Amino acid sequence: VKLIYFLSNRLSKTTSFSTPRCVCGKVHLTPKISKTVRDNGLKFFLLFSGRFEVVGGIVSPVSDGYGKQGLVPAKHRISMAKLALQSSNWVTVDEWESQQPDWTETVVTMRYKTHLLYAFTVSFPLRFAVNRPLPQLKLLCGADFLSSFKIPGLWLDDHVEELVQRFGLVCVSRGSLQPERAVHESDTLFRHRRNVFLVREWVRNETSATEIRRALRRDQSVKYLIPDYVIEYIRQHELYTEDSERRNEGTALRPLIKQFNRATHIFYSLKRNTHQ
């Protein structure tokens, strides 16, 4: 709900560009410098492309049920995200996905956010400018995200199709990764390539969240890489230690488990039909 009100306030202050409004969501928490570059570069890229104007952003932390090794509890990730974004005037944190008992597919989260956005526009139509298009949701990701579509068993084909066709992707370059190649090598991405927007990050920053966690685990300084109040929160709650990094050790990622269960169900269904 906070996000929707945030968008309505921004809509009353938009420029005269007659372009669709884009609400980019679901980004991973990144070091402060990288976030600042994305904050400015992404907004200007979409604006000057002549197609979109960014009016809001959603950070949607994953559920504890994801099962990734070293994943700290959602309550801490939510708190750190809010601390890191408290100076932002266009990005907010949404807790719905993180509060789900099980891991939620990305496309399901996008559907939920779209439903909220639509419900708000219907309930409060006067908050939206006359003759201006309604906001759209797009998935903001890094170049490594596009490559994950090729990992066997990680994504459902119809989910990838819906993400790209219905919502669209805004992909920010990352290091030496080539998002253009990922689009070229995927039939689905190539088919909907006009809905995949590649943003070149000219000020390259190789610092990753993995490197930040490694430095914290080794008691090395991360000052100027993440906000001071986030560093203080991490110290107070003793996060990203050797013990916390072993959380979920040996546990398979929930997406892979779900895919395996689906495949097993289909196999036994086909087997029963064959015997019948």
C-alpha cells in the first residue's frame, strides 16, 4: 500500500512527457555506490529512450524458504533494506514476498504487485493525471539474471514467457557479462527482445554483495561500500559471521526442489495413464 501511495504522489509531479510510467521492481540489495549509479542511470536511460518515465521502485526481498546458503532471516533483510533506502525518494521496500511461508516464484510476485497497482487505480482514479497512461511493472535485474534462464530446472518456460512478454525486463550490465548474448541465445528473450531493455553501466563497479559478505565474515572493513547505519545494524545483530554463512548449508534451493517435484508428478501421471 505504501508503494501505491508513493506512486500516486509522484504521478502528480511528473513532467510533460507523454510516455508510459514504469515501476521497476525486484532488485537485489547492492553496495551503496552501485545502487546510486543504478538509481540515476536507470531513470535517465528509460526517460530519454522516449518510452518510459520511472516513477517508483520496489525492493522485494525473497522468503526465508528460498533455502540459499547464508541467507539471513527475512526480518533482518527487510530492516537493512529500509535503512539503505531511507534517503531514496522513489524506491521503497515491499514485505509481502518475504513474509510468505514458502519461496514465491518471481512471476507470482509480479502478478501480486500488478493486482495491487490495478486495484489502487480503480479505487482512486482521480489521483492519476487525465489522458496519461497508467504505470507498468517491469522487472529490474542484473546481467547475471538473464543467464540464469539457461540453468536447467531453475525456471518454468511459461514463467519466463510471461515475465518477458507481459511485464518486460530492464537489465543492467554487470562486469564482463554480456546480456546481449543472453538475449541472442534464448529463443524466448529474442522473440520478445523489444521488451528487454539493456542499460549499460558506464561507471563500472565490480563490488558484489558476495564480496561484502565475505569481508564482513573476515572482519574486514566495508565502510563506504554500504551505509554506516546498515553496518551498525549488522554488527548489533551479528549477521554475516562464519556461523550465519553456514545457514541452509547442504540445502537444495527451493526452485530446484519445486521443479523436481513437478517433474516427478508429471512422470507418475503419465505412467498411470499408460497402464490404464
